[in-house]
Amino acid sequence: MAISNFDYDGAYLYMKSILKQSRFEHCLRVSQLAGELAEKYGEDVEKAKTAGLFHDIKKHVSYDEAYAVLTKLGVTEKILLELAPLSHGLIGAELLKNQFGLDDAKIYDAIANHTFGRLEMSLFEKIVYIADNLERGREFEGREKLEKLAFEDIERAYFEVNKNTLLYLLQNNRKINPILVDIINEYIDNYVEDKWN
């Protein structure tokens, strides 16, 4: 598979050498589901599989490294700096761009935004985000139902995945990135009141 200037094989070998086997297998499953969803919704299947495969390339980034990369990129939001390792998507996208020549904006954005999401995500980004949350190795109540929904109504699935994330964070006394609340509010404003009631 060729994405111009991207050293796919080099990135693959790098990722395989640093990730735990269980995390590597998770990436393979995300790649598979992202490809299936991309095919369903008319997005580029190979690019979706690539974004899914490499989304966690910097999953095990240290706090110090994450903080350094974020400040270099001009990130100033306190919550993002406090949760710096959770920005491993952005850090991984930067690594792929700078070390392995990734110059595809769709893949970069999908990897960069797969942890926190963002307002007005593209369909392609949502596919990778959902695939990460719903890949078939994850075991939680309702996963299969949400996967089925993802193939029927990607917007509703995106909303439900974000609701689940918010509930998980609340139930486990974890800090919440305000962007998650903004995403949920955006969907309530644009979809829930009109389409889902």
C-alpha cells in the first residue's frame, strides 16, 4: 500500500518494537473495523486501515515527553497538559509526520484526534474514533449493539460512544476534558432534538 512519502514499513516495524503485544493486537483490530466502516460509508478503506493501525503508535509515551511535545506545538490548555499522555494521538501523528514522512491530512487528523475527539469531526475521523472504541477485542456491556449501530447510523453511534465515555469517566472519578462535554452538547443541539426523539 502506498501513501506518498510515507515509510509505512518503517513505522510498522517501529510500532511493533515498542508496543506490548496486546496493544499491537488492539491496533490490528482497530484497523480491521475502521476499514469495514470506511467501506460502508464510502471513505478510503486503505487510509482508514492505516489510521487505525497506527493510532496508538505513541500509546506508552511518558508524561515528560508528552508535555514537551505539546508545549512545542503550542498547546496551552491546562487540562490537556495535565492529561498529557492522553494526547498520545497527537504525539503519534507528529511522530509519523516528522520521522516517517506521513503527509496525508486525513490520516494525521484521525490519529491526532482519536483520544479526545473534537468539534466538527470529519466522517473519516469518526470512523477511526469509533473503531478504536468498539473494536471486537473490547469487552463491555453493549459493545456489540454499538458496533451494529455504527454500521446503521454513524452519527448516532458517535454520540452514544461519547456518552459512554463520559459516564465511564464520571463513574471512575476521572478528569473530563471539556471538549467531550462540548461534543455531546453539539450532538444534542444538532441531532437529538430533531432526529432521535
